[in-house]
Amino acid sequence: MRACRGTYRIARVTNVSPPRDIEPELTPAQIGSILDQGVAATVAYAREKSPFYQRFLAATPRVQTVGDLQRLPLTTKQHVSAASEQFWCVDREKFVDVSTTSGTTGVPTLYPLTQPDLHRLGVNEFLCFSRVGLKPGDVVILAVTIDKCFMAGLAYFEGLRQLGVTAVRVGAGSPAMLLSMIERLKATAVVSVPSFLKRVASYAQQQRIDLIASGVTKLICIGEPVRDEQWRLTPLSEQVAKSWGAQIYSTYGVTELATSFCECSAGRGGHLHPQLLHAEILDDAGQPVADGTVGQLVATTIGVQAMPLVRFATGDITFMTRERCSCGLHTPRLGPILGRRDQAMKLKGTTVYPAAVQRSLQGVEQIVDYILIATAETALSDDLEVVIAWRGENRDAEEIVREKLRGDLKVCPAVRISTLQEIQSLGDSRELRKQRVFLDRRPKQGR
């Protein structure tokens, strides 16, 4: 425990070191103590240094424990987007990097990092990759974006560097280059989105390359659903794992929190790092829910210097479990992200999230690409059109997709077969780092 305590004094709030030998032995009581100290330090620091929190928390009581957080208001994405620079706690000359959010739900937010923040970012991924089982001697292909102000790619590189692992920054553009580097460097793991791993597997099959014999044993997947609420792999993830002959691990992160949750080999949720983050799951009324109950993820950063956030409402819908993991850790674990709160649709009386539609479509092999378009004629009911690009004869394609969606969602949206060109055109956005798969054309009032 000695390695942790200095972290939570306000003057040393960013002095976080890789806790190589302490996390596995932490008891629930120790985790609670670390979180109490961490949130108390963050709130005190934010009140002192952040112009936004000086005003926003002016009339709120002192925070000494995580229980005291319930008396503070939520910080929303709208707050951060509208006044991001008011959250900054240090002068600009201390910035060593500026990342941005993806901008999927609005204007990309600037997120600066100081040198201690960059180190903390690496510590987070050091812990994640350690949990996956990576160690010095491994060679890891980073098939992710590391430019375009993308925090995750930077974080992965920093974490692998701290772990003493060889990181190979291939990016997500060329299956041929990725396969070549796997062969030449004897790579043992790949970090990527599942859909790109599927594309690489298809290319490997065309080139008669045996992925199972490649030596890659771990696939660390980001950016897309990997499991459902029952911890089962999605159809896409199952297909990718089979094609590669490798174990899949899910990792989920939020740029504003500069933190992520990664699975261990048990595959039963992403572990929380108590020295870096406190997480809550709240219902629509803002009240905490029981473990295993679905709600919105709300989190308070710990150890952030440039832009700490207090009770940040992520908008992501998930659940949490605190039962001891089979890997031995007592740390809380986050379930799969089931959807986004602001993207929930009411289809014929049934609440449906785009992520659930995506998981269902992944189970139809003939689907090449798709986009989801939400509209609404009234405030009480939404409409969803699923636009599909289909491989091969499409005579019965619409009915096949409708039956799959009806079986998985208990409700059937409209289905239309189109061209790959139209779908890619609809999903293209010069402002975003990735193709959109969900177009929300519903009126914004009340959402």
C-alpha cells in the first residue's frame, strides 16, 4: 500500500507509478480506502484550480468519501463541450499533448495532457495489458489510429512502452502490411477493432495465409461491441476469434476520463483501476442502482492534472459487478456497453439501442456493410431504417434480415437493401475519425 498513498495528496495528485505488485492483493476495504482518498483529492483540486468547478461546486459540501459524491451534481458532455477551457487546471505551456474526443455526439472536445497525465495514461494501459497477460518479449501490432489527436492510440503505445513490450505502429489501413509485420517480427498480439480484424482474416484467406499458424494468440479489441450482457461473444467476435485461432479481450475507454477498462482472461468484464478512477452506475433519476442493474456510467477521474472531471456522465449504458473475479482481483468490473443513453429508440413500445441492432446484424454473414437511420414523426414513437449492402443474390435478403432482427430485438425495424457506395456516403463525415453507423435524424428537443 505504501506505493499508493502519496498519489492522493492534492499536491501530488498526478504522481502515479505503475503499481506492479499491489493490485492483485488489494482487499475490498483497501480499494474503498484508495477510492475515498482519490475522489477527495480530485474534488479539492478541481475546486481550487478549475474555473468551471469553482463556480459549479461553489455551494456543494466538502467531499471526504465516495458516498459524499452523491451530493454533487453531474458534469455532462454539454458542460464540457460548451466550456472545455474552463475545465483546464494548468497553464497551456505545461501541455505536452492535446487529444480530442471523436465528435460522434457533438463538436470534438479538446483534452490536454501534462507530462504527469501522459504518464498516468500509460499506467492505465500498463495495467490493462498486464491483465491480458502481455509481458516483455511480446511483440504487439497496434492496428489503430495514433494520429488525428486520437488518445487511445497514444495510450496503447505508452502502456506497452511502460510494460517493456515491443509496439509496432502499423495502423488500420493495410491488411497486407499488418500480415507482413506479423510474419517478419513474429508478433504475438494485435490491438484493433473487430471489423478490421475480420477484414484482415478475409484478406489472409484470399492470399492463402494461415492466421492460426501466425503466432498471434491475443486480440485486444476496441471500439465495437465484443460481448453481450450475458458475457457471450458477439457473432462478429466469434468469427474473428475462430479465424485467428486467438483469444479475444474487450477494452473500453472514454477520452474525457483518460482511462479504460480491460478484461482479464476470465472475460467477465473490464476491471476498474481504483488509483485512477471512481465509477458509478445511475438510473434515469440519477440514483445509484444495484450491482448487475443497467444504468448510465458516471465517473470521477483520479490523478489527472490538466483536466480532472467530477461525476462525468458518459452517456454509456452498462452495469457493474463487484464479486471477486476468477483471476483473483477484487476490483469492480464494468459490463459490456449496451448502448448510449441519448441514442435509445422507442420502437413500437420497445426500447432499442443501436448497439443491439449492430450485434444482431453481425450474425448475418452476407451483410457487407450497413447504416442505421433513426427518425420520428411523434415524440412518443421512433422509426428505424436499416440500410444493408448484401453479398450475392439478394432476392430474400430483406426478409432474412427482418427475421434476424425480430428474433433478437423482439421488434422489427424497416429494412432496405442498397449499394455499398450509398452506405459509405451516408456514413462519411469529414469531421469524425471513423465512419458513422448510426444517423440520428430525430428532433433534438427533449432528447
